[in-house]
Amino acid sequence: MSTTRRAGRATATSKPAAAVKPIEVSVELKVLMRRLQLSRLLDTLPERLALARTNHPPHQDFLEMLLADEVARRDREATLRRAKAAHLDPAMQLQAWNDSTEVAYDKQLWAELTSLRFLADAYDVLIMGPVSGRRFWPTH
């Protein structure tokens, strides 16, 4: 960054920065964040502070960005906890479904289930399996 004089006062002209250098977080702020159970924000806070120093967002926008980071982190962790408690296999995803498998199933019912319309319509769905060591989808 270089400084130039304009109309009797110094102004800063910025040069493009290669990377934003994280800012050190004070011990006092760390203690306060732990007391408020926001200590996980410390993972991203140094980078967010450096970004704020560079971009000069309004205080409200900076606070909103920090809190959005925390909400997103908590949502991710809650989703992972619920999936683990339900014993869901992370490898079992709709994107991984192989249409060419030689398994008999109702393709129209499969399409209806994967559309997730039942969620918007507030219907319950029960999918059962495995039976005799094989996974199956209901056919009617």
C-alpha cells in the first residue's frame, strides 16, 4: 500500500493483494466467545477480520456474515448428528443410484419418491429394507 497526498491530507491507494493475511484474535475476545459458546467462530474469525479490514463492510454486514457462518456450521453439524443417529450410510445418495442395476422396482414410484413432493405435501413415507440380505424398494 502506498500513501499519496491530496488536498493537504494523506490518502491510501491500495495495490492488489495476493492474499488476505489473517488477523490475530485477542485472548480477551476468545474468552468472551467461549463464554457465549461461540468459540467455533474462532476457526474463521481471523480471515473474516482480515476481509473486513480490506473491504470495509458496514458493521451490521460484518456481524451478519459472522453469525451466518456460525448458523451454517451448526446446521451442518446437526445434519451430520441426525444422519449418524439414524445410521444412514453416507455413500447411499440419490446421485449414486445406478439405473442399470438388475433390480426389479417400480420406476414410476421411484421417480415419485425422488421428486420429494411428499415433503411439500406433508405425507409420510415408509421405506423398508433389507429383506433376506437384499435391499428393495416397494413395488406398489
